[in-house]
Amino acid sequence: MEKTLWNKGTHEYKVNKFYSHGVENYGDFHGGYLNFGYWENGNEDYLKAAHTLIHKLGDMLKLNSQSHLLDVACGMGGQCVYVAENFEVGQITGFDLVFEHLKWAKWRRDKKDIKNIDFVQGTAVDMPFDEKTFSHILCVEGIVHFNTREKFFEECHRVLKDNGRVVFSDYAIKKRPKNKFEEFLLKTTTDLWNIPRDNFSTPDEYKKKLEEKGFKNVVVHCVGDNVIPGYCKEQARKECINELSKIRGLFAGRFGHIIDIVLDWTYKKGLCDYILVEADKN
């Protein structure tokens, strides 16, 4: 697999820089997961929350032994391995913008000696796959960074087989800002996190955009209460902050903590939500 270098000044370059910094030091911290987790029944263990989220999404996918799953923004491979080990699936293709993520993903796959996972680097808004290649598409949280969601939805429709299925976890705007402080809070969160302004969508707008791109049976589940507070609490633990500072460097580690604080404020102000989305190709 050859490394793709993103042109300086592009959105892909900015997102790649944000996520690749220090990733060579990540090792098995948090099991290699980057997702927010699904926190329920009093659980306070991150890895369990991460697995719970992926299992919920796996159930929603409705995979079978003939399925060819495309996992977009697969990160460091933890979710590909989890799906391969816990669900009936024919083939999994992990796809990510960040080459360094995929090096860890291959390491995790090979460590478990899993034969039905391959990895490809690229951008989700211009995927290097033929039409009607995949039966299912999964994307965990990456969509909010894509420039834009609509382009990604178009690409999903193109590479999905007829009657194919998509399942996403993503973020949505819960309500429009009412004052300048709320506008500032929302803008700060999205700017710090490299989120294009075109990706500001309420759950209803999100559903409509998917339908406009050729999807049916679209259901958007708002589950922020089971996701964002638990994640922010985990990220605020002193041990977690210190470990991330070792991995990403003192400045980047502390900067990430600031982003989490701003996100927590944004959520508590009722401005954002976490959503699980399922839909079928028309």
C-alpha cells in the first residue's frame, strides 16, 4: 500500500495533520479506538463503551456471510477487527485518510491473524472503488470531517450494490444558536475540530439529505445522552490526559483536552447531538 500525500492547503491535509500527529506512539491505548463509545448501565470503562457502540452499529448493519463491508474512516483498525470477530461477514475493506492509522490497523489485523480484512488509503469524497462494489458501508464518526457530507453520501450511493445498506454514527446540530455566545461556541467547536460549515445539519436535515442522494428507510436515532457525557468524563480523567500528552506531545495533548471541554459546553447548551443513522439504497 503506497502512501498518499495530501496537498498542503486542502481540507484533507488539515484533517490528516490533526489526526496523524503522534499516532506512531498510540500503541494499544484505548484499544486503538478513537470513537466516543456508548455508555450505558453505569459503565465507566472506555474499552467496553467503545465495543458497545461498534456492536450496536454492527447489529444495525444486518451483515451476513456474503456481505462485503466498507468501513470508512476505519481509524487504527479496532472496529474492523471487532466486526470480523463478532459478526458473520464475508469481507471487510477498511478505508482511511490517514496512512499512519492504517499501519496500526494492519498490525491489529495481523496480530489476530484475520484473513478477510484489507485496507486502502484515500478520501471519502472521492473513493477509489468501482460502482456497486460493496453490500454494506459503515462509518463511525468520520463523516463530520468530510468535505462535504453530501459528497460522501453520493459516493456511498455509487459504490453500494443495489439494495445496499449504510450505517453511520455522526454528530448533528440539535438546535440553531439563539445568541452570539451560542454562535461563538458552535463555531469554536467546529473550527477546532476541522468541521466544514456545510456539515451543520439538524437530524431532520440529515435525513432529508440522505433521501435526496438516493436512500430510503432513513432512520436517525439521537443518542447523545449515552455518548457525549461519558466520553467527556473519560477524556477529563487525569490519567487519560497524561497518556494522551505522552502520545501526542504536551501541547497537542492539552489542546485536545480543550477541544473536549468546548464540545462538552456545546452539548450542555443543547447545540449538538450524537446520532446513529441507518438507511438503504434506493
